[in-house]
Amino acid sequence: MIQTKSSKNTNAKLSEFAAHSPLQDFARNSRATLSSKATKRDWVTQKDFDCHAEFLLLTRKKMSHLKVKPAVTEEMRFRGS
């Protein structure tokens, strides 16, 4: 599409107006407000949540192995006596 000089000029003016419009300020302020609220409420991202969930799952598996090991050792000790 061929743009004339006047349409380029109009696009530049509209872009400049949009960058300094109240709507742009509102969007920027909304993002800042939501970010600060999320920090105060200790919200986490989905990525962080998934990472912690995986860590807890691995920890539970290790704990279950540690619980089984003493039970097997006790059983072997009683059989040997």
C-alpha cells in the first residue's frame, strides 16, 4: 500500500497523540497498581507455582524413600535375630 506524505504525517500525529493520551496513562497506572497489589498479596506467577509444585513432589518422593528405608532395616534386623 502506498502512503502519501499527508497520510504519513497524520499517522505520526495520531501515534504521538495516543502516546500522550489519558488512556495510555490509565493503562500504565493500572499495570503499576496491579503489580503492587500482587506483590502485597504474595501472588506468584504460574511458572513459579509450577516450579514449586514440582519441587514439593520431588521432596515427597525422597521423603517416602527415607521412610521406607528404616522400615526395611528394622524388618531385616528382626528377621536376623
